[in-house]
Amino acid sequence: TRVGGELPKQYRSLRGKPLLWHTLSRIESSPAVKAIILVVHPEDRALCRDRVLGGEGFAKLRQLVDGGAERFESVRAGLQAAGEGDEIVVVHDAVRPFVSEALIHRVIAAAERYDAAIAAVPAIDTIKEVEEGVVVRTPPRSRMWCAQTPQAFRRDLLAAAYSGLAPGEGATDEAGLIE
């Protein structure tokens, strides 16, 4: 939505392939990843099959799942498709194609040790907390981090966080639910 245009950004071309293809290729090549559950908007299912999956043979792709209107609904759908044997689940944005094997490995290893882990970078900009259009606080930038993906969790921990959501409640990322 933020990018605009008729074609969702994950299907836009980068070096002749959709962004999502590049992302899947990186995840597919990671020895730390055992299976992929790809969550797509229901209206994009054919587009995804034609532009991204057609003939590419992503061997780790276990299932294509319909997502929801919001991120948390899509992640919940993917989580529900995960099996009991999927001890650690990793959530990654389709439009972050430059994820490294090292980062994937570190996030999974940290989740195995601490139950949950996220990729994040230190905030560069000064952050302002605002209420009703008025700045009420400037938190110390040295303590601010920008959450990214991949985010990894013990499946049962993330499932419990989702089961505790009240109707109409959501989160901008899974780490927020865990918090």
C-alpha cells in the first residue's frame, strides 16, 4: 500500500525476477531452514504461482497459505499451517530479499536459546513520542532499535501469544505479541 501502484511490491522486478523470488531463494538456500510456508494474499495466489513459483522448484516450499488483511492475520495463518514438529518458526517479510545466511542462522540459534529473537538495527533518526499531535518525550536514541525480519520464535510460544489476542486486537510484529 505504501509503495503505491497496481502491482504489489513483492512481485516487482529486481534483476529480471520478482522481489519475492529473490527472498525465497535466499531462504531456500539456508541449511538452517527446513521448510517454507509461503503466505500470500488470496487474490495474489495465481500471480505468485505464475511469476514466482512457476517452474522454479523451491524444494523447501511445504505449503502456500492464504493470508489476511493485516500482517498479524497472515502470520497467524502461516503459524496454523506449521506442524507440531516445527519447533522454531521464522517470520520473514517477502520484500527483504537481501537477508544473509548468517543472519538467518543467528536469529534461529538465538530463538533456540532464548525462545524468541529478532533482527534489528540501531535507530539512526531521533525518535519522538507524540500524543494528539504534541511531542511529549524524546527517548534516548542509544536505546532505540528498529525491528526487522527475520523474527524467530518457539512455535508453542508464538501460538500462545496469538491465542491470547482479543477480537480486533493485533500487533505490528510478532515480537510485540510476545512482549
